[in-house]
Amino acid sequence: MIIRYSDFQTTEDIMLTDTEEYGATYTVRIRDRGQITIPQAVRENLAARSGDMLTLVQVGDVYVLTKKELQIPRLAEQFSAIMEEEGVTLADLLAGLEEEREAIYRERMASAG
């Protein structure tokens, strides 16, 4: 979704524009508290529901509206893929974690005195 400011006679209106390549143009009005209603077709396209977070990114005079995705599931998938590529199991990670804890403990004890 691409959002462009248009030259309206009032500053109360903005134009939401999808280029013809993508399909549709929507005009919305900014309400008193800066709120806009996102058209149902756009919400459906974004698979956005009430309470979902959206990200609005400015690129020059163009704004891009996307659905904000939770980072944890994406990062977990990436981490799992790396583990699989490297042949590392959860047991390996836990064993390594225990070794690191012991090394940190020894370091702290040595520097403490």
C-alpha cells in the first residue's frame, strides 16, 4: 500500500493510492484526533484486524503502510533454520549454555579475588 499526500483544497484529506499496477485508489479523511478509517478492502488485503499494529514508513514524500509482523516467530524460524544447517540440537545449545555459565562464573571469581 502506497500513501501519497495529494494537493487537496483542505489539509484534512489525504489520498491513499495503490498504483494501477497493484489495483486500487482510496480517499480517506483524517478525523479530529488524526484518525483515519482504513477501507475494508485494504484491511482484507493486509489481513489486518481490529487491534493489529500497522507500520507506516516515510520514503521521501511517499508513505508505505504494512502490517507489523511480530519479530519473535520470524526470528525463531531463522534460528531454527540456522541450527538445522549447522547440525546443532537443542541439547547441544543447552550444554554449551552450561559451559558458558561455568566459564563466566570462574572469570568473576578470579577477578573478585
